[in-house]
Amino acid sequence: MEDGTAELYRKHAGDLVRLSSMLVGPGDAEDVFTEAVLNATQSRVWPSLDEDARGAYLYRTLVNQAHQWSRSASRRRRREAMWAARTRAQSDGVPVPAPEVWEAVASLSARQRAVVFLTYWEDLDGASIAERLGISVGTVRRYQVRAREQLRRRMND
């Protein structure tokens, strides 16, 4: 590292690792911190920043890297959960939707997914779903219609 970057690194490393630990947990903090420092120092704007701006840029880059890391971890957990459910269902003899169906359903909002699940997996009527979710029957219908439209579009792409 040149042009004061090594000194800046030493100055902020402890604080950045602690922030990273709070954002993604202690197990991944060092990795997120390392990725953030590399991304920041290799960016096009880095050479044009003064020392104060570089410090702020490191913090911003760390927060962005932590966000990306969390999203990636969330997608990985979702894929693993889908695989576990599929494996468990196959061993139980229950039919399992294709992965593209799982992906399409996962793209729905949380409320749309809940309504789709309760409609098709639990085989509940609109009134029962409305009661369980604490929403009106009309809202259940609206979520069903929007979810079907979105699923139709995703599955026809």
C-alpha cells in the first residue's frame, strides 16, 4: 500500500473490524473487512480522495460490502432450506415443486408468499386465510391475484 493508504489502514482497521463484526457477525467480520478494503483501495476514485474522504470511503465501502455479504448469505440459506425441504419431502414421498417454481415463489413479497402457501399448500379458503393473517378477505384476494400474475410472468419468461 502506498500514498498513505497503509497508515490509513492502521488507523481505521480496528474500528472497521468491530463495525463489520456488528454488521455480519464475528465469524465473517474479517472477510467482509478484507473485501471492503480491497474494493475501496482498488476503486477508480481512491487516488483522487484526500485522507478524510478516504476514511469515510472505507466506512461506506464496508457497509456496502456487509450488505452484499448479508444478501448473499440470505440467498444461500434460502437455497439450502429449499434443498433440505425438497430432500425431506422426497424421502416422505410428497411431490416436490421444481426449483424454478421455488424461485418464482421466493420472488414474491412475504405477504404474497404467505397467501400462496396458505392457499395452495394448506388448502385454506380466503376467509380462513384472512382470519389467520389478520387481514380482510378482499386483501387476501388482491394478494392472490397479484401473486398469480407475478408467478405467471416469471414462469413464462
